[in-house]
Amino acid sequence: MRAYDNKIIFAGPVGAGKTTAIGAISDIAPVITDARASDMTLNRKDTTTVALDYGVLMLDESTKVHLYGTPGQERFDFMWDILSQGGIGLILLLDNTRANPVKDLQFFLNAFRDMLKAAPLVIGVTKTDLRATPSIETYAALLEKFDMRPPIFEIDARSREDVKKLVLALLFSIDPGLES
């Protein structure tokens, strides 16, 4: 595969853990474009991604997966389309402590609907240790209404193993015959 054929997109709202997840799994020092937050984001964190996050995961000696994290703020949505081009799949991170993570799910499904017509989706729900609801079952029931059945995991974005589960689930969605 060519490099752009191995491009995974991480998306989700501000604070869901995209930058952290890429940092946890990248085999290189990640490229991070954080800037001081200057809007409502300050209520959640001090900095925010303004362009992209980038990392690389080496599956073996010759196979790289390029990891691109999108900005979470809607005002940077033009970057979502740019970064999604050539993506083989979408990892959507949802922050369970946000006011309405189910609404976030619906919003991002709509925002990435063109990509999701041709690429698989995996969902990682973060911060379930801080707020247990909505449950994985609630997310699955909503997705079922859209005739979608992606893998959904509770994850800690700081954990390499948890993020690796997301990436492997996405890769297995593309090619069930892959070896772990």
C-alpha cells in the first residue's frame, strides 16, 4: 500500500482525547498544532488543536499507518474534509462527560457522512470512569437506527493498549483476514 492508503482519521469534539490518543500510540514524536484556547474551549482545557495532530504507527517493518487528528471545534471544520481525503477509516472519540455526547455522535456522523459511505467507523468512548452514561448500549442503539454497527469501546485515550484496540478494530473492519 502507498502511504496515503494507510491513513486513519481521529475525530470528535474538543477534549475527547484525539491528541492524547495519537500521542499514546504513535511510534514517532507526534506533530501537534495546539494553541491557547480563546473561546468556550477554555471551560474544558487550556489548549486546543487548530490544524491537525499527526503520528505514525508501524505495523511491521514496511507498513506504516499515518494517524491524523482533526480539530474538535466546528469553526475548523474545513480541516475535517482536507484531512479525511484518502483516509481508510474513521476513529470517532466521544467524551462521556460532555453535556450531550449522544448529540455529539449524531453531529460527527453527519459531518463525516461522505467519508463513512466508503470507509469503516470505530468509536471510542472516553472518560466513562468519570461519567458512566450514556452507556455503550445506548450508543449502539442509536447507531442501529442509522443501520450502523461499528465496534464501540470504552477507552482511556492515554493508554497505548486501548488506542491500539481501536486501530486494530478499524483495520480488521477493512480486512478481517489480518493477523494481529
